[in-house]
Amino acid sequence: MKEPIAFGTDGVRGVANRDLTPEDALRLGRAAARAFGGPILIGRDTRLSGGMLSGALAAGIASGGARVIDLGVLPTPGVAALAPKLGAAAAGVVSASHNPYPDNGIKFFSGEGRKLAEAKEREVALLTAEDFDRPTGDGVGGVEVLPDAAELYVEGVLERLRPAAEGVKVLLDCANGAAFEVAPMAFGTLCAELTFSGVQPTGTNINEGCGSTHVEKLDVAGHDVAFAFDGDADRVLAVDETGSVVDGDKIIAILARDLMRRGALAGGVVVTVMSNLGFFKAMDRLRVPYEVTPVGDKHVAEAMGRLGAAVGGEQSGHVILSEHVTTGDGLVTALALLDVMVRSGEPLSELARVMEVYPQTLINVKVEESGAAKAVAGSASVERAVYEAEKRLGGEGRILLRPSGTEPVVRVMVEHMDEAVCREVCAEVAEAVSDAGVNSDRGVGV
């Protein structure tokens, strides 16, 4: 019996053809056919290995007896959006998001276009280890291509969200990724004045010096706003007319305030522990209720569903607007932000003043042994250091310790209105963590 294929925080990911092979994709496809039935949609981003892995995934699904609908290159949220529209049982996406082009990944969505619950992921993983009789004859699943998938996705987005943006000067950086076709297509209907960047994918230039991971490189001179997508377009960051980056925290704050003013902020806001302290101060000032989750858009989506929240997301630009989408969608987020700009008549720089960004210092502290990070972070000496740090920060700052679940690292993050205090406190706590990590092998400090 084979070992199950392990799912990480966002599907299965690794260097294509080494950590994630066509054989792995085939097994995942056969498991998906058993777990979901069919039809199953498949979409991918523009990286070179995408065709190889999506072809193997399709072959596995068909071998398992389920029908495949190949959407070609399409943003991750586009694949999720088309799942319920096309009556799919599930959807698979071949993408490594913001990672460099040698990496790739495979993740699944439910037929409702939502990320899988952990129990369903475990079921799929366990099925990858099992052998079962393969169907023959008319029991084999068919594979068909849907050539107008991009148009269907864009039409669905514009049915719900079409800002009156005539004359607005917009720069779109599509990261040479999955947004390279759909973003110009969608924005091209708005009568905005458009400039494009990152719309010539070669298979090896996705995210390379462009997109949301390199947003600081965008020259916005002469534009009212720039939008920078990541490789699979589930994230977007903005740049205002002065050249300042508007990150996910600010985008969520702007959208939340607008929803509140329109009486549409049902369920409040959901963000992660990594959101800037300034975001929470802004929500408190606006009297907007919020819930804080662990890092990961899956946690945000789950909390939003439970609360019926209208908006949520991450500092990285992964934003979920539940009125429009079931998962983070960079195109929808960009259109929604542009809509606020147009309706308010205010430049993005003014809208972004909804929150003040507190200085933040992050130190990753290595510990001696893999798996020791959680114990080190919870050691008595570290807890004392954190207690003293919290007293010093008072009500104008906060400290966060995050033991990594995948590497021997404890992340120490401190925020405070005084940048010098922020740096000093973070260094002091990081030193305590380092000392506890060194002593953990000797049974001291843990």
C-alpha cells in the first residue's frame, strides 16, 4: 500500500516534477473521482509545468470514472466560481499562487466553490494510498475542454460588480499569471483608461519581478490607481496615486467602512492575527465588530461562514467579499475598491487614511530541533519575557508569538506606535526565545 499524499495548508505543493510529480497528480485525480464523483473542473495558472500536471490530474479523474471539464488557464477564484455555475461536483486547481515558476501545486474546491473542510481533505489524501478496480468501456470518464471559461467567469463577476469608471486611469499588473487575460477583459468593459503590465506569460516568468510580490516596483505616475495580482489572482494589492502601497488590511478597512455606511456590513469583519494593530484600532474607532483567526484564508472563510460576515481576509491581499464570492478573488476585490473610489469621489490615498499603520518588527528565531518550536514558545522563560514586553507596550502595542508548524522557527512579531520601542522589545523577546531554544535539548527552560 502506498503512502497517502499529504496536504499542506493550501493543498499539495512543491517543486514540479520532483516534489509534485505527474504520478502524484494521477493519484490525486483518481482519489478525487472516488471522493466527489463528477463532473470535476480543472483550471491552472500559466507556469510551464501546469499543462503536465493538469493533464495528469485529468487522466486520473477520468481513470477513476468521473467526467472532466478542462477550463484551461483561469484564476483560482474563477475555477471556484464556475463550479456551482456548471453543476460540478468539485474543482481542482493546478497552481502555486505567488511562488516562483518551478513550484506548482494542486488543491480542490467543493461543488459550491469553497475550500475543502479538513475531513474531506483527509478523505482524499487517504484515497491516494488505495488501489481499486479501474472502470473500462463506458465507465471511463470523458475529458472535454471549455473554451469560453474566461468569458463565463468575467461575465459572472460583472453581473454583480461593474463600477462606473469612465476616465479613471488604471494600471493593471497581472504578474504574467492567471489574470493576464481576464483582468484586461473585465476592466476593458468599464471605459477606464488602462495600462497593462505582466500580461505576456512565457511559462517561466510568472511572479518574476512583477505582481503583488513585487508591488513596490510599479511606476504609477500618471495613474489614479494600480492593481497588482499574484500568480493565480486570488490576491491583489493596490498602489495609490502617490505611489504608496495599499495592502490587504487597508483594502479590508476601506471596504468595511463603505459597507457599514451603506448598512450592508452584516456579521462584521474577519481577519487573521497578522493584521496590523492599526487595523484593529480603526475598527474599534468605527465600531465595526471583528473576529480574529489563525493565519490562513481557510480559517477566515470558515469564520465568515459561521458569522455571516460581509468581508474578511489577510494583509497579503487575499480578500473575501461574501456578497460576491466564496473565496478570495483579486479581480472582484480590485473592482470593489475601484467602485468605492468612484462612488466616493475620493482618491485612494485619502480612502487609505481610514487606518494608521503601526510600525511592525518581525524576527524569525530558529530553534535547535524540528518540532520544538511550540514547546519553546510556551516555555516559562519565554512567557516571562512576553509578560514583561506586554507591560512595556501597554495599550499602544502588541506582541505575537507564532511557532511554525512546518519548520523549527518561532516567529516573534511586535507592533507599537514608537518604532524604536517596537524594535527593542522584539529583539528582547527574540533573545529569550533563542535562549530557550538552545536550552531545550538539555531540558532547561521548557
